[in-house]
Amino acid sequence: MASSSEMLSLSFFLFLTVSQPQAKTFQPKALLLPVTKDSSLQQYTTQIKQRTPLVPIKLTIDVGGNFMWVKCEKGYVSSSYRYVPCGSKICKISRSGACVVKCPPPHRPGCNDNACSHFSYNPYTRISTLGEMAADAVLIQSTDGRSSGPMVFVPGLVFSCTFRSPSLLKGLSSGAEGIAGLGRSLVSLPSLFASAFKFQRIFAMCLSSSSQSNGVIIFGNGPYEFQPKKEVSKSLMYTPLVRNPKSTRRYYSKDDPSTDYFIRLTSIKINGRAVPLNMSLLHINEEGKGGTKISTFDPYTVMERSIFMAVLKVFMEETKGVTRVPSVKPFQYCISSKNLGSTRVGPPVPTIDLGLHHKSVSWRIFGANSMVQLKDNVLCLGFVDGGLNPRTSVVIGGHQLEDNLLQFDLVKRRLGFTSSLLYMQTTCANFNFTSSV
Ligand SMILES: *[C@@H]1O[C@H](CO)[C@@H](O)[C@H](O)[C@H]1NC(C)=O
Ligand SMILES: *[C@@H]1O[C@H](CO)[C@@H](O)[C@H](O)[C@H]1NC(C)=O
């Protein structure tokens, strides 16, 4: 016999999938989250309104994260909180490996009997703690891809209610209470929003290079318009998303596929000159090692040592005439920007082309994304040495993603990318957040 609380939760999920009273009156085609850059910690954060009554919750974005997790330790008050029972469908598709059979009373958010459990992972501390899978009400802005639309209500958005670890929030942006996981799973925010409103499992991420004005994540298909009236979804180039059969994070079962977004990097060219690379490093082996992924966790692109050294060598040769200055950690090559001038796409340095699955498809990195302005007149090549034996050979980090729109299409299993929006005379900070209602 199922307990009454189990019945309650089961019927709650039935209600979730069968009826959507709010959606009947207004069916959004896309949703919107503003993204703020925390320059001091090099993190990207957002805010959602959750619970009943609604409370704003600040979260650090993890593009490859499995799901959203929120600190539940104290002060979680909500009349719409429901835990996910073990053995339920949503528990199964979340690939939970654990069930809390008995939690010592009093039962409360994060502590219930027969609750589906997960490890919530903090990539900044590499610490995981157990959390209770739950669902709670969320209010989020809709969009037509051009400006903000009406707020819409999700009665039960699944997340992990995480407790029992004082160190859980360490390393996160000040005030952040958890992580917004956007990864390749059935319980990440893009998947949950898509199923709540019956739109495709697609989202676009556009990170602003400035902490002063917000970038944006749009859940749903385009248009993606940035002022002045640049509809950038027309400019997307595509490359397949590659499956990594093994998680690249700690505390996951070895059999779990990675929820990170991997792409097939096959060459690197600097000013059109091919960088000699050990191709076996670009391949993902059966243990899940190697390959290239996208990361909001790493502020700068990290490359396995032989790749990094080869890139550095060609880049230095291609900037021979420029004045070199002492390097500043974590970078190894810095130049003087005095008399260097600038272009629409940043400092005039050699372009770096990331060649992808086909020789006609490459992601061009211009000066604004390759170079980091440190202080007056010092510019450094914004790539870092990942050492000799990293799990993933190339991790494309935040600085290289800024002012590029990336579209993650989980249906067609492909990544769309625009290269620098500066080239199109706009930026990720140019989304019109003014509401039409
Ligand atoms: C290329 O990388 C693989 C994997 O790390 C390594 O075993 C091999 O020795 C490397 N080859 C060369 C020529 O360095
Ligand atoms: C921004 O969007 C609002 C609402 O749709 C609209 O009224 C306004 O004209 C837009 N602003 C610009 C600069 O296009």
C-alpha cells in the first residue's frame, strides 16, 4: 500500500503532466532568465522566483549541471513544496541512485520518508551532498524572443532540495543559494521548462561581458533578437553535440553519461595556420576521457598541456611584431596594448578558428574573446594550461563564450553558435528586457 503522502505526490505529478490551467490562458513559446556576471568570482548568476509565497532565489549557472539544486537547510517555507517519491517516473528519469527510506522526524522540506535522493554537486568546491528531489512553484518571465512577455507560473518545477552541509554553498557568488543546471539531462531546467509548456527542448545562452548589464538565457526556439533589431538566430552555424558516455564530474556513478555539452573539435587555426595537435586527445575514449566541452564554470578556456603549448607557440609567432610584457597569472603570454589600436571585435590580434565536425564549420574567436584586458595596456592571451592528464582535453570557458550566442538543441542534438555578436554590431547585453505588458 502506498502511504498517503506518496499518493499525494503521485497525484501531484499527474496534475503536472495532465493539466496546466495557466497555460490554457497563455501558452508561452519561450521563457527568459536574465544572467548577471559576477566579475570578482567570474561566475554567471540568475534569479528565479520559487515557492508559495514566492521568494527570489539567486543561483549560479552551470551549463552542464544535471538539475537545479537549492539550499534547503533552514528557512525553506513553502505551502506548494512536494517531495518526489522513490520509484516514481520522475525519480527514475532523473537517474537517481538513492532513496531515503526514513528521515528522522519532524518531516520538512529536504527530510521526508521514501524520498528520491540525489547528489547535488558544487563544481567550485568539488563537493557533493545528498538532496531530496522535490517540486515547487516557480514564476518566470515569458518572451517572444524580442522583449519580455507576461510572467508565467509552473506549479511544480523539479529540483533538488539540498541539506546537511555547511560547505555546500562555498565558492558560489555572494548570496547564491544553489546552482541552476542547464545540462544534458531530462531534469535540467531546459528539459523541465520545455515539458511544462510543451515547447522544444532548446535553449539559447548569451553571456554578457559586463557585470553592469545582463545577458540572457532563452528557453525555447528563436527568434533571438538583440538591439538594434538584430535577429541572430539566422546567423547560427551548427555542429553536433557529442555524447560522452561517462560523467566527467565526481560523485556520479561511472555508468552515468555526462550531462556536459561536448562538441567535436578537430583543428585549431591561428591566422589560418594550422596548430599541430595530437588528435587522439580530441577524441573521447571509452572511459570518457578527452574531447571538448563547453563550461560556464571555467572562466577561461583550459587546454591539455601539449595543445596549450602548440597554440601558444603559433599565436606568439603570429604576433611577433607586438611588444611582449611580463605575463600575469594564470596567463602565460601578455602583450602591450599601447599603440595596438582596436577593432569592432576587440584588439587586432590573430583570429583563432576552432575547426569542428566538418572542414567548412568553424567557430572564429576574435580579440574580444581571445584576449583578456588586465590593467592599463596589458592584454593576455586568455587560455590556460590544463596540465598533462586532464579528464577533458579542451574546456571552452566563460570569457570565450561572452557576447556569443549559443543555442543548445537537445532535440536535434546540435550546438548552434554565432561567433562574436560584436561583429554584428550588438552584444549579449542588448536584449530588450522591457516588458510589453
Ligand atoms: C597523444 O595523446 C595520447 C593520449 O594522451 C598519448 O597516449 C600519446 O602518446 C600522444 N602522442 C604523441 C605523439 O604525443
Ligand atoms: C522594447 O520592448 C518594448 C516592449 O515590447 C517596446 O515597447 C520597446 O519599444 C522596445 N525597445 C526598443 C528600443 O526597441
